[in-house]
Amino acid sequence: MIRRRGTLFVVSAPSGAGKTTLCREMRLRLPDLAYSVSVTTRAPRAGEIDGADFRFVSEAEFRAMLARGEFAEWATVHGHLYGTRARALEESLGAGHDVLLDIDTQGAAQLRARYPEAVLVFIVAPSVKELEQRLRERRSDAEAEIRRRLARAREEIALWRRYDYLIVNRDVKEAMEQLAAIIQAERCRTSRLSLTFPDLEVSE
């Protein structure tokens, strides 16, 4: 009785705010939520799996995909290229599957222009001081890289009003509940649904 096109959920956050963890856990909590694996030129981090976390490619391969028009959005982030493949995204949405994307503010702006109905969620840490602490606890970046990420974080935080929802990630469990509530509420939004009753003459 209910038909709907899939909804695109775009999650952005400064490095260290916890968006990757939240998106990973949300995929486990809502198994019917499709996840678009981004393409990137950066090297895999410890524990990351090619094709599951990211599709890792060379810069030449990325540029070739870009030239062929394969990306719905792409951006340079911290010196590396990232992109979302348009075909896989459109196929999922067209089939009625909601899609979760974990991308930066540049990519989110491109997707908002391409998919005005997309739902944009911004994640922040309680403070810049805590954000810095989280980056240092990862022990994966040199001091210069941490400073660059913090500078970029300040730029990204200034864009928070361009998003539909804001989650302050003080506690992962609480942030998870908020993100799940956003997804469930948007799934019930009447503007996204087509409701038909076979025993009624009028349907919308």
C-alpha cells in the first residue's frame, strides 16, 4: 500500500567527531539502510577493508572515473581525493532503498544541489578541545596533520546551519539514538510517501 523512493541521508563532521563510528553502528542497527562505499586515493588505515570501508584507487584511476562522469560528488579532503559513484547511488534510491553517506561538507553541498530532498546531518564534538584530544588518541597522524585537520574542522563547523539536523556527539549511544530517530522520522514524512488503498477511489 505504501510506495516510496529511497531517501538519501548525508552525514558530515570534522575529523574526530565520530561520524564514521556512528555510520558503521547505524548500518548494523538498521540493516535495510544501504551504505554507499566512497572511492578514495588515500591509503587504507589499519583495519580498513577495500570495498567495504572505501574503494581505494590510484589518483590516475580516480581521475579517469571523474572524466567518465562516474561521480555524483567528489572533493579533495586533506590532500586526498574522495568521490561517490552516481550509478550505485541512483540504483539504490530508485529501488526504494534509503542510503547513508559519510562524506565531507564539500560533497554534501554538491549532493544537496543534485538531490534537494536529501537529508543532511552534521555531527560535532562537544568542543574543539575534545576534538583535538580524539584526534591525538587515534595515534595515526603526525603533528602537522593534526593541526591541519583542526584548522579544517573550524571551517567545517562554521557551515553547520546548511544542514537539516545537528547532533552533538557527547556520548556515542545518545548520538546513535538521535541519528536513528532522524532516519525513522524522515521515513514517515508524508511528502516522501505514496499511499494507496485498493478499496478507496482516491489515492495519492
